[in-house]
Amino acid sequence: MKFVLKMMSNGMPGVISDSSIYYWDVIYRNFDAGTFSEIIDTVPEIMRYKNEGMIRVLFIEPLKEPALTVCSPDVGSIRSLIGDRPRRMFCPDLGGAVIHYGENSRSGNLMLNRGIKFDGVTYDVLSGPLVITGCVNGSKVSELDLNKMQKAYELFERPELFYYDRNKICPVKVSQKAATVMRENNISIIS
């Protein structure tokens, strides 16, 4: 797989699939990695995060693959990534990982992002950017362990398009090429 190192919205470096970038993104370096865990070994900028008191998080934008980035272990840093006052939910399919989403995620003004499932059944749909972390304790957040981060990456790796079926919104995973077309035309739901 081909990945790129780019500047994320929080001003920190992030790693994302090269098929999920816009032509105007500032790219620092291209590299190959066979698996998600190889990404961490490949990118020294992400590995230095511990020295600066940062934690690794997954950042997921609508119709893009997840990006690995770093942020401070506080709710304010999560807010800077999602651009809104953060809300959170626990994801049972990820062993208790926390999904942070914006307060306005359910207002209908943001592009739909991912369906949240439990035992294969979609029980919620979130819009806008998402951040996945470990536990939350007051205003502090923790990092996911590598196994849960790998599982979260695999669960959310493919972007989702949404459609209506009997008054219910249903997600369907799409190829990165289809997601790029949908993203360029600001479409995340079809009826």
C-alpha cells in the first residue's frame, strides 16, 4: 500500500493512504507499507510523539481512509481535530474504544462519515470528522493499544456511502476511487 505523510488539521503530521488526498495537500514524503502496523515503524515523525507528551489517534474524515496522527491527551486537542465541541460514544466492536464526534454531527449539515455497528448491525450513523482514542478520564484521553488501533483501522478502512432503505439510513463500503468522486461532488448519501 502507498501512504503519504501530510500535515493534519491540528498542525501535526499524519499518515494517510495516498488515494485519500487532495491535489492541494502538502505532502512531506511518500512511502510503502504492507500493513497498518508497519506505518508506525516507517514514520519517525509519528514515533517521536511520546517525547512530546502526545498520543496516537485515528482521524477519520468523510469518504476518506483513516489517518494516523498525534495530538495532546486532552479533550481540547480532540476539539481542534474535529472542529467542534466533542461528544463521544463507546464502540463495542472495538473493545471499548472511544469514538469522538462533533456536537453538530447529527444536525444534518455535515457530510455523513461512518456507520457504527454492534455485532454487524448498524445502530448509529455519524457525520463530520471522527477521532478514535482509548479511554476518557475527565478531560484526559488515552491512546489505543496497537491491536485495537489495527482493528479500528481495518473496521473503518474503506469509506462509506449511505442510502435510504425503508426510512432507515444504511451504509455501504465503497472503493477509494468511488469515494474520491463522491467527495469531489460533496455527495455522501443517495436516495
